[in-house]
Amino acid sequence: MISSRYEHPRYRNLKGTLNFALPNTVNGRVFFSLYLENAINFDPVIVSHEICHPLLKIKGLKSMRDDANIQSNEENLLNTLCEHPLVYEEQKKYGHSPNKMINEKATNDRRRMSRTHVRPSYKEKIMEYLVISDSVFNAPRTLSRKIMRNAKKNNKDVYDAVTTIINEMNKKNIFDYDNNIFIKKNIIKKISMEGKWSIRDDLVALRNLCASTSN
């Protein structure tokens, strides 16, 4: 089922572009609902992208959860940062190239890093570190280098934090599920992310949801 994200009470007022999938139940059956920024004229690549996120969870990919602030922006950005390389590979299996999506985001981040930004709050700093790292890790090398050059010149704290994050992401094979959760835990430590963190197994939650609907 595809709906507008503006129909979801929790996400309708959030700023920025937002697409996501959530499990729902109807008549005792479990399915995933897609909530899209544009639910009328949508790109099929966006649809496959959002489907692949829960698909990886069903296959056993685990996430990190901040028990002090569940589903916070920082939590979501950390998990998607480490999931995106796997999501992009999964999309390619179905004939959907994510390259345009990756390049557009990276180009926007390159422009953003061409200016100096004042991020007064801890949350804003952490979010920017994770967002820029996503582009640097996944974009073509020439574009990634331009982002980092701009960051080093105009936003040194971003450059330092992103360098640390990318180093952690490259230490182990991120496509291995055990390594993936290990990398997430290390990023939390390396950039001093506040919160009470634990490992979340979405497959267990989905099984519990299935069991509750069958009773």
C-alpha cells in the first residue's frame, strides 16, 4: 500500500523530504505500507529503495536503537548510513539503479559544504556528520573528494568527524551482517553519540506482530 507521508500523524509535520516503509496489519495479515513524499507521481526507484530497507531486516540485518530516544533522527541516520550500501546493491538485483539518487544527494551535500555552517546544537552536528558520511561513502570517488575538500576548507569539524566515520566503515566488510552492526556500534563510540544504545532485531518484532495477528 502506498500513502502520502503527510497522512501519517507522526511524520506529517517533519521538515525535508521523507520516504519510509512501516509494517501494518489488515484483517489479520501483515504487510508493509510505503509512505512517500509524493504518493502520486513517484519514482519506482524510490519505491524499491524503501522496500529494500525492511527486506534486509527480514533477512536478518540488525539495527541500533537509542532506548533513551527511540526513532530519533540520529538513530535513523546512523542505521540508514550503514544500510544504504546494502540497499543499493539489493536494488540493483531488481534492475533499479540508485546512481541518480546517490549523485543528486551528494551534489547537494557538496554545495552545502562549500559554505560554512554554524550548528549550535549537538543533535544538528551529529545529524550533519551522518548525512555527509552517507554521501562520501556511496558517491563516485571524484564527487566524494569534492565534498571532503569543501568540508575541510569550510567545516573542519565535519571533515574530521566524516573522516573518522568513513574509516570505521572501511575497516570491515560492511555487507556482512555481523560486521554491519559492529560498525554501527563503533561509530556511536567514535563520534560520541549520546543515548542509551542497544541492538534491535526487527525480525523478532515482525514475528511478534505476525503472531499477534494470528491469535
